[in-house]
Amino acid sequence: MAARETQPFAVPARGALLLAALLAAACAPELPVGEGPIELSPEVQEGFADFQRANEPLYFAISTDGETYGYITCTSPAPCNPADARGTALQLCEQAANGVPCRIYADWTGVLWDGPTTLAPAPTPASE
């Protein structure tokens, strides 16, 4: 399951967005970053690739079983509050995860998860 959200707003310059994001992140409470080994399902792998290709990625959250994700981006260009975005990514993931806890896997700077990540192989079609 997957969930995505974008927030459309306007910002004077891309540099202002980065500065605001860094300042807000520095003042924000501790991130619930995941830790330990994690295996990402093919669906989560595809979602993470979409997140990385996004114009303004903010946070990518995954369920602790590696089966579900949620992420948030800003649309071109948008002054998003990273603290709000972090919570939104977690909320989107948890809504789709059916009770499995979610943690932050990555933000706009890269992977934050503290532990090894493995990639589950894509299922092979059943032979006839």
C-alpha cells in the first residue's frame, strides 16, 4: 500500500526553501528514524524511486515490516514545513500499514535509516 501527498504553495527562491527546511529541521523534535535491518518490498522500492525522482522530496516513511510506505514532497517550488511534512509522511504510511508502525526511512538529504537495507526480489510470474 502507498500514500503520497504534495503541498502546492509559492516560494521566492529555491534557496529560501532549503534554508527554511534546514532551520525548521534543526528546531524540530527528534525524528522517529528507523533502525535495524530492513527488507524493502518491491512496492516500497518503487515508491522510494518515485520519491527520489520528485522535484522537492521531503520525507519518506516505511513500515517496520518493509511492506508499506508514505511520502511527502513539495510541488514546484513550495515552502513546506519539514516538521509538518515529517508527521504527514508518517501518518500516510501508518494509515496504509494496518497497524504496523512506521518510521522515517529517508529525507531530502538521503537515507536516514540506521541499519542495513536489503531489497526483496520482485515476484516471478507463475509458469503455465
